[in-house]
Amino acid sequence: MAAGLAQVRIGPLDAVTADTVAQATGVSKALVFHYFPTNRDLQVAVLRGAADELLAAIGLEPTGNPSERLRSGLESFVTAIAQFPAIARSVVRSAGSNPQLLVVFEELRAAITDLMAEVLEMAPLRPGLRLAIRGWIAMAEEMILSWTDDPVIPRSDLVDFLHSAAFGLLPSALALDPD
């Protein structure tokens, strides 16, 4: 698994195969296939590990008001994606290519949505608010990934924008669930 994660840190998920993992670890391809019957099973396991790393890197302050906690979480999220953009790309952009990968992506998106609900002190989320937060997360992921490729604005401006956008959409998002 570690060899697959190392590969996805520098390249695309599709490049992680039983051959590449066997070469990187000095074991036989048959041994890799013993634990992962197909290349896709190996890629799903690697993607799950990458998603777990990304989620673990999002540090939330245990205290403070929702605004401070969100800013802290955003700082951690930007750091995690900037540190390992290939992992983030694999999780966010490779998932749609296969139903098994999509399950991992959906689990990660749900976990991040639940973190947002905790930060905003709005758990459990109503359906409309959950939908709005998922949309904001997608925007944040895409902006951070684009920013890592070409940091045309200061990091602090990116964090400020995402922070402001989250609180800016909140009133409209709350209206999605009138009761």
C-alpha cells in the first residue's frame, strides 16, 4: 500500500499497477495480486489511503467560534492539497472513472461535509444545507488545485475568499430547508 501511495503522490492513479508496486517493493507481481486481485482493487485501496491522508491532514481547532474554526480548517485543507496535489487530483478527479473509485470519493466528500457541519455547529445537516456545503467543497477543491498549479494570488487571499464564500452562501443555503 505504501508503494502505491508513494506513486500517487507524484503521478496519476492509473499509473499505479501491480507491476509498478511489485517493482517498487521488490516483490513479485503474483504477491501483489494475492492481496489485490485486480489492478483496480489495488487502485481503490491506494485511493482510500490517499483520501484518509487528506482527511487526516485537515486540522480543526477544537475551540473557537465557527468562523475561526473554518479558517483553521481551510488553512489545513490548502496545506494538504498544496503539499500533495497529485493525491488530491487522484481523489477528486479520478473517482468518476469507476464506480468503485466513486465510492471512495463519496465517502471522503461526506466526511468533509460532516466536518463542515461540525465547524458551523449545524449538525445534523438538513438536506438543502448538505447539498450547498457539498457544492462549496467542490468549488474549494477546484480552486485550491488550480491555485497549486498557478498561484496567481497570495495564499491568504485564497483562504479569505473561500472563507467568505462559505459564510456568504449560508443564508441562501439555510433557505433551502425552510423548516
